[in-house]
Amino acid sequence: MSRLVEVGGVETRISFESMVIKPPSHPAYDLTAIIKLALSEDVGDQGDVTCMATIPDDMEVEAHFLAKEDGIFAGIALAEMVFNEVDPSLKVEWSQKDGDYVHKGLKFGKVHGGAHNIVRAERVALNFMQRMSGIATQTKAMADAAHPALILGTRKTAPGLRLVDKWAVLIGGGRNHRMGLYDMVLIKDNHISIAGGVTNALKSVDSYLQKRNLRMEVEIETMTMEEIKDVLEYASKTKTSLTRIMLDNMVIPLDNSDVDVSMLKEAVELINGKFETEASGNVTLETVHKIGQSGVTYISSGALTHSVKALDISLKIDTELALEVGRRTKRA
């Protein structure tokens, strides 16, 4: 069943049952404009010349989505928005939903309608789906390994794809740090240097929020035990909006590819539950489990989005031929 659902501030008709995770909200993000830009950069000023040269205008076909490697599937709503933008009469159906595991060789969806428009929308829809699925796959692996800590995506996203990348993190079982510079105060090293230390930076933030009657989460980055002590001392004497302390680069890499989390554990014990804690730095799939056992509330990882490996997905009209080639190349 499909119905109108608001996605990125725009109502669009999608398979509601397949979109189990709604996108994060953003006050200025126009997802439809992003889709139109992606389509226009593909067709340029001449259109799809290969398609116009080889495919009759009135031909209708059915094409199947094919997973060419194992992973977590993501991007249903976005793919449907792409097809709908090109041709609202195209019919898209799915046998899987966002967040489902797909295995190599699985046919998990199909689109029926005019061949010209299916082929025109194909690459843009796949680009979004492959990127989102890659992010979701990596996030799922990191989130599982980080337990009981929660894994966070960051602002290290592809320019113009902030909402798309952070949506994929949610589908993969992660959580999002702030969406942008507007929805959370994050006092980082440069702010601290300019302000003259963590105490001065916190004082300035508390004053700013109070004067403007603003309520939002406040996090401060710390890199030493002395900075943590200064933060805790300030908070013990002053009413503050501080909610979280970031423990940056307190995970020490060792020569044997292991990590030392003793400094991180010491920091968590010092904070003693007074504030949420967030580990940052030297976070990989190999190290995240050990970091997650340190007692931190959150672990943030920019690699979820800035170093994503797209999941290999294709859209094939002749699926039997595609599977035959896939088996020959060990991709199906």
C-alpha cells in the first residue's frame, strides 16, 4: 500500500510499510530540490541520448532491483521520490523494507512502466540507495559492536546530502549528533582556545542562552583530565546548561593495532554520571567494542559518513542475464 508521506518537508507517495524510519527533520533542507539537481546533472541539455537512440518511445518494461553484495538495505523513500519526479505513473514495489538485511543475488524490488523513464531515473535512484545502504551497513556493524554505548553519526557528511546521510545512520541503528550548527551547542577546541579555556567558554555559552531564553543541549570537548576537572568544578558552582562532555582522543592506539582505554575509563569515573559522556577519536570497527565497554554513553564516528563504501546494487531488466554474469564474476 502506498500513501502520501512527508519526506524532507515535501509530501510524496511512497510505500509506507517499507519506510520504517522517517528522515530527521531540518528547517531548511529541500530534498526534492536535491533530487531535481541530481537528475538535471545527468540529462544535461540533450536528455538521455543513448536511450532515445535505442529504445522505442512507447515501450514498457519491468526492471528488478538486485543486491550484488550482502548488507543493510536503505533508501526506499528516496528512490521512490526519484522515480516519481521522473514519471509519477511508474509503479515501484518492494519485497524488503529499510533496515532489512539483503544478501548477494537477492531481487528485493521492482519498477514497472515506460522504459525511457525507468532508465533515466535508474542511476540517480541507485546512487542514493547505494550510498544510504553503505552507511546503514557500516552503522549497523558499529552499533552492534559498540553496545551498550550508542553510536553517533556526525556532521562529516557529503555536501548537500546532510539529511540523506543522517537518515541512513538512523536506518542502520545509529543515532545522530546535531544536524547542524543551529540545533545544539558544541564547544570544540577552537572555541575553547579563542575563549581562553573551558571555563570561560562555558560561562559565555550559559550567558548567551540565558539572555536569549534558548533551551538546547550543550556539549563541551575535553582533551585532558585537567579540562574535565575544570568543567566539573564550574558546573558544581554554577547553574549551567551543560548536558554532555566529549572525551576527545582519550583512546590511545597501540603498536599491535589494539587500543588503550584506561584514560577514557578514568575520565568516565571522574565524571561519575553527572553528565552524559561521548568518546571521540580512534574509533574503528576493530576498536569500537572495547571503547563501548568503558562506560561512555555515546561514541561518535565521522567515518560512518565520510568514508562510506557504497553497497553494490543494480537495476536490471533482464535479471537472468544479470545473475549469470554476477555468478561468473562472483558478485551474485
